[in-house]
Amino acid sequence: MSTTNSCRSLIDRRQSPFSVPGPSLTAFKPLLSFTASSLNMVSLFFPVAATVIAAAFAVTVDRHRLFDYYWVCEKVLLPSFSRMINLPLERTFWNLLILAHVPLRVLSLFLYYVKFSSSASSARASTLLTSVTLLLFIVAGAFDLTFLSLLTVVGERESGFLHMVFFICFILSTEAFMAAHLLLSIRCGVKGRKETVSFRLRLFLFFALIITVALLTTAFSLFQGYCVPYSYSTFAGLEYCTIAMILMYHSTALLDLDFRLNVVYTGKEC
């Protein structure tokens, strides 16, 4: 497998759920070694930091622009998060950190794909249903990241309508990603205490998100169509809950992906 004057990125067979054909990694010089958990921790840090920083500036620096004003027919008690990240200062940090985490999420998605592919083969669960579900998992994950990036770049100031459309598509692709993720866990088997805790938490968040999004949609419709008192503030509060649950869901990768990755050098020169 190895050739002279070539560099390759390999995952240590001794500590990962899948194997790489070829000679043992002990024959290669390691250039970089890190755990999948540390990768996911950094990936999670960016959106969490973006959310916290945007909210902090909103309630301190720009409080007068977000609270206690009338919009359409109601005094806003809680601003929507979309409005927060539409302000210049909040938007700068939000866009920078959210877009920076996308490549790391792509790598995490790839690691999940390899894990489930290997687990399905080991558990002899490689059926058409598993293959289709794995494809849905990858496609939904890709759409999730695409629409998150789009609603980040296209805010309310550019187009309120497109921002809303991208948000809806993001939520739908997130739900599809979660459903495929849960089904793959069932098909491939849940092993060990960490994966069991992760699966139960993901299952709870999946159904909790469905209920929250339904309530959020209802509250927004009541505000737009009938101007029901406190409906907009209710919508904003449910939007906060939606963001928190999505972040919590992705944090379960810290429990699911628990192996070491090694970048190794297979020759004298690269």
C-alpha cells in the first residue's frame, strides 16, 4: 500500500472501529495524532461560542435596539435570534465562527460514515435499508450544513423571505439527519455505556425538537395571522430552545466517536 515519497492520512487500526489495509502504522513516522473527540470538541466550540457571543452583545451593547419596541402589533419582550445576528457586531462574530466550523463538521460526518459502514459490516447488517439510510444520513448532513451556511450569509437585511426559507430547509434537513442517525444506531447496534447514553439523549432530543418546532411554527403563525398577544415572544423563546437542542444533539459526537486518528509519513520526503 505504501509507496516511497508519499504522505498519507491513516486512522490507527488499533484504536478505531475500522481497518486500513496495508502495513502496521508502527512502520510509519507519525506527523500528527489526535482523537476524534478532540476534533468534535473544537467543532462544537465554534457554534457554541458564536451563540454565546452574539447573545452577550445583544443583551449588553445593543439592548436598546432589541428589547421593548413595537413590531407589527406587539411589544417585543424577547427578540428572535435571527434579529440578533442581523445586527453588525453580532453578525460579524456569528458568520466568522459558524462558517469556520463547517469543514470540521464535514470531517465529523465522514468519520460517522466510516464508523457506521464498518459497524454494519461487522454486525452483518449491510442490507438495502442500511445502505439507503446511510446515504440519507450523508445527504441530510450535507444539506444541514449547506442551509446553515446560507441562512448565516443571507440574513434578514438581505432577504427576510430567503432567510426564512433557508431556516425551514435547515430544520427539515436537521430532522432528517437525526432520524437517519438514530436508525443507523439501531441497525448497527449500540455498544457500551457511552453509546447508550448518547443514543438515549439523541432519541429524546429528536422528539423534543419535533414538538418544539411545531410549537414555534404555531406561535409564529398566530403572530403573523392573528396578532395574538405574546405570540412573537413565545416564538423567540422556542427559537432559543431549538438552537440549544440542536447544539446538544451534535455534542453527542463526543460520546459516539471515541478513537484516535494518526497522520503518518510513509516516505523520506513528501
